[in-house]
Amino acid sequence: MLGIKDLKDQLVEMNLEMREISSQIGNFSEKLISFSSEISKSVNKMSSVLNETNITMKESFNLMAETIKNMSNNFSESLEKTMKYMSEFKIQMDIKETILRSLGLKGIIPDFFKKKK
């Protein structure tokens, strides 16, 4: 049987072990809190970067859409002007051809002055 002194020694030893375990749990808890804090900071930074990225992408898409719209409008205007010019040019060529025919000069004018078909 164990004596009171042996029991006391074992209780003192258990108390020391419990204090050591408590100290280790405290250290672990501090490290866990620090780790959790760092993860929280990282997630906040990542959220901020993602938000900035989303804003930048939105602005880029808006700029790209505006650029495409402007290019389309410019192309349409240029095409319209070109078609009008070509139509007027064709009318001028038809008038020249008609005048040459009516004056009887059609065969006299060299070929490079004539309208090409």
C-alpha cells in the first residue's frame, strides 16, 4: 500500500505534469490565435485585391465596349461616305459616257480615259 508521503509525491508530480500540459495548451492557444489572425489578415488582403481586380475588369470591359461602339460608328460613317462617293463617281462616269456618246467622241477618246467595267 501506498503511504501518505508516496501519495503526496505522486500528487505533486501530477500537479507539475498538469501545469506543464496547461502551459503547453496556453502556448498552443497563443499560436493558434496568432495563426488565425494571420489567416484573417490574408483573407482581408485577398478580398481587397479581388475587389480591386473586379473594379479594374469592369472598367476595362466598359472601355472596351465603348471603343468597339466608337469603332463601329466610325466604320458605319466611313462606309456610308464611301458608298455615297462611289455612287456620285458612278453618276459622273455615266454622265461623261453619255456626253461623249452624244457628241460623237466615244471612239476618239483613248481607252485610258474611258470607264472600266
